[in-house]
Amino acid sequence: MQKDQKIHNHIFPDIDKYKRLSEQYKSIVISIEIPNFNSDGVLLLSHLNSDQKSPGFIFQRISSGEKHPTKTMIGIEIEKIITINNANPMTKLRKILMDQRNNIYCEETIDHIGAFGYVSYECFKYFEKTPNFKADPLGCPESLFLVPKTIATIHHDQNTLTLSTIVSSSQEIDSYEKGKNKLEDLAKNIYSFNFNLNKINAEIDRFLNTKSLPIVEKKDYLKNISNIKNQIIEGELIQCVLTQRFQKSIEIENANLIYHLSKNYPSEYLYQLVCPDFSITGSSPEMFLSVKGNIATIRPVAGTIGNNPNIDSSELEIKLKSSIKDKAEHIMLVDLARNDLGKVSKKGTVKVKSLMETQIYNNVIHLVSEVTGIITNDKDSLDAFSSTFPIGTLVGAPKIRASELINDLEPEGRGPYCGAIGWFSKNGNIDTSTIIRTIIKKDGKVSFNGGGGIVFDSVPEVEYQETLDKMRAFI
């Protein structure tokens, strides 16, 4: 984008429509669309949130089977930070979204009004009768949502950038003009951004060269795998997802972390949530739950083989698809997804749209399926979230018994890891990812986790190596 490129942008709604809407709504979203925009959303984020500490977010989607982003949302200015502890997060979130629906006008083509945030793994206790979970060692809130005031949205397939902000519906033109000036100033700022790739790459190298320390010793992790296999033999459960955490003592800018993931380990979901005292940055291959209208979708990822640049990926795909252990594990978790969606779906509408397709990433190859259902008229997307959280691929089967065993064996709570993160729109649509392949940065340290599903015929050494393969972007 050229610095001297002249800006000709149309503000919508126009002032006359704004005045009419002011009679009905307390607040109105005004927007500006910039055509022929093809810049990198991740680098744009680092420019817009240059101090690295102001609350904000980025949420980027790559449609399943595609290689390039389709949509990037950047929360530039945050109106509210909603922190939730010791309470069902869906109760508070439902109230937030209802207030927005009643009081804020937004053009149907602009997905601005909603909240971006996460729900920690331990929030499972608000949806089912679970054990008394151990505490998150990092002390992150159980759930946290950012309610944006100003958003930048890139539609990569259309090469357009939309800037939106919420203005008061005061009858005075002053409110509209201030919002218009804010967007125009922001557009000028965007046209002038630049970056220093050498500096970014140097900090990424420093991060990768810093030693990672495991919270659990390898011998103890292998022992826990054997304990799970014994429980399976005794008929207590069919599968259990065991995880481990690593950490590094290092300071690194949030923008450089997400740049590293976007360029070297792209996945279906790329996200970063920044708060004053911590941040969450991830590149996750797994959808948790998507709801569009009344169609709910879960995309379980289960079955993994390490990717190797020296071996033809098609050979590895064949090996993964022919693995009896991986296929059995995958089918079991697809059935669990069907059962979870069935709790809120109309009878006979839960379908397996695709089964055991392979998805190739830089470090691993996964088996992926897609399960959909039509939500009943007396339920909504947040009910679907409550009924399916957390995704079975991160717990095991049966879900509650697996969560009990996880709580017994893992030395600490998981916190945001194995939870869900994403966008919750005021219109009821949601798009969420599982929180895996993710770094949490807090108090001068970065933490990241890896895990895998343990079944009857799991080989402990192989399972341990799988966790390292999944964390290759960080270790």
C-alpha cells in the first residue's frame, strides 16, 4: 500500500440515516470501506496496537481445505473487558449479546457487534457434574471477553478492509462527525504502516533458542500413560487425553509471536487476545463449534502422525489412514461429537458431513471429520456451546470419567488450554476454535502445552513424542 495513495472512502450509514436511526437506538455502528486492500493482517495488527499492551485481539480464519486467509478481524479499540470467575460464562455472555441486540444498530453486512473471548477448560464444571478441578497455575480468569468499540475487518477474497466504530446516537451531529473523523484518521494511518522484518525475525530466533522447561518429567508422563491404559483395561473409560506443559522465561512482543505462527505454522484458526497482564496467542487446526443461523458444526481432529520434510506427505497420509489405533480413536470421538450435538439438535438432523479426511500442517498430519446439526427452536448457539464444551478430542470418552482421571493425573489445572476461543456475534452466530498449539504469555514467562489421546494400544514413547511434535512451533 502506497503512502501517497489518495483516500476516497464512503462512510455508511450516511448522516440522514444516522439521524433516523438515532430515534430508535442508543448507539450506531458507522463504517468505512477501503477497496484494493491486500496487506498482511498480522503485520497490520502490530502497527495498530504498537504499544503491545493495550487490550485488543486478532482473529483470522482460513476456510477448511484452503491455504490462504478468508477473513481477519482486528479489535483495535476495546470498550469493555468482561472477566468472569466462579460463574457460568454463558449466562453473562447471553446478557451482553442481548443488550447489544436491543441497543446498537449495525448494518447487516458488518459483523461488528459481539464479543471476542475465551472459555477455560475448567468451565466444564458449569455445564456438567465434574470433579473439583485443580487451579490454573497461571492465574488467568476462567473466562474473559473483549467487547470492541472499533474493529478492522479484512475480507481477503474481496481485497477489502472495513473500519467500523460505535458512536452514540445523540441527536447532535457532533457524535457522528467525531466517529467519521476517527475512521478517516485510522485509514490514513493504515496507508502509512511499515515494519522491520529483520528485527521481528531476530526476536523469534531468540525465542526459539531459549530453553523450554517441562513441568512434568518424561518418566512421570510415561507413568501417567501406563496408569490410563490400566484404567482402560479395567473398563473405566475408552480414551483419555493426557497433556503436559512447558515454559520459557523470556520477554517477547505479542506481534512477533503471532507473526511467527502465521508464517511458519499456519492453521485454520489464528488468534491473539491481549490484556494488560497476559496474552493468548495460537494457531489451532481445530474448530470447536461454529453456529450460523441454526446450523451447528463441530470439526473433531483426532489421529496424528508427525510430518517429515524428508518423506512424501502422501506416504504419511496413507500410514495415518491405515492406522487401526488412530481410526478407532477418531471414530469414537466423532460419535462423541454426534452425541453432544444431539442434545440441542432437532431429531434426525445430526449428520457426519465428512469423515477422516487428512489435513497436512508443517509439523503434523491430522485426521479430521465434520459433524453438523440443526438447533431446536427452543435452544440457541450458547446452549449448543454449553452442551458440547469442551470438545471431546481434548478430554476423552466418556467425557466426565476422562475429566476425573485427567484431574487425578495432571499436576495442575489447564486454564485456557483445551478450552475455546473465538467470536460471539450479537446475531447469535459464533465461530470458535479449540485452544491448542497456543502460547500464554504472563509475568515474563511463556507457557505452552501439548497432549494426545491415550487408548488401549497406545505406545507410551510414541505418545510422548506426539506431544513434542505438536509443540514444535514453540520448543
